[in-house]
Amino acid sequence: MQASAVEYRSASKNGVVLYEAPASSAKKRFVVSAGYPAEVVITQNDWLKLRDRNGMLAWGVTKDWSDRRTVVVVADKTALYGKPDASASITGQLNKDVWLQLLPASAAAPGWVHVQHKSGVSGWVRVTDVWGM
């Protein structure tokens, strides 16, 4: 069955294996850590065909992927703002490839994403600076 809308998941634990085909006997492509975000391309029985931010496709076991949403910073450096406004105070700086948990956001914040770093610090980043939306 094909996904009808863009759907994202995140690895639910460290050591999640991604395969070339939807079978545990298939060649292993790579292993990811908890929180690794991926786009669901196709769902097939107990398997998900996933695409990462670099466009790499691989298969993962559905039970290893959480509905908890994460995004990854794609800009070399991006600011974490206290409010969804470029003139708001900057509460932190984030480097490329940092994963962030996606938090509920107000519809009044187009162009912004409400996120939380694993340290517990939360704030807002520009949607153009992250992948997984």
C-alpha cells in the first residue's frame, strides 16, 4: 500500500537496521540511531520503505519506527529563537545534522517549526533550515 500523504517517522531506538529489500535476510544497508528521521514512501505488510534527507531509500521493520516526529538541521548553522520571529531573542545555535523533536506549533507561525533539543532546550527554527516536514 502506498502512503497517501507525506508521512514521517523516526527510529524508535539505537541500532535500527535498514535493508535493501523488505526481508531480514536482505543485505543490510546501514544502521541508524534513535530519533533518525525518515519519510515513509511505501508500507508493505510489516515493512516501511523509507527515504532519508539525502534521498537514500531503504527498508525498515515497522515496529522499529515511531510516530514521534523529529527533524534534522540541514543548514550549516541555524539559530534557535524564543519565538517564531526573526527579531526574537536567540536562545541557541544549532549545527548541521542535529536532530530535534518536533513540538506542537501554532497555526499562526507559518515558516517556523517548534522544536526541542535532546538537552531539553526548546524554541523555534525556520522551516527552511530543517528536513522532515
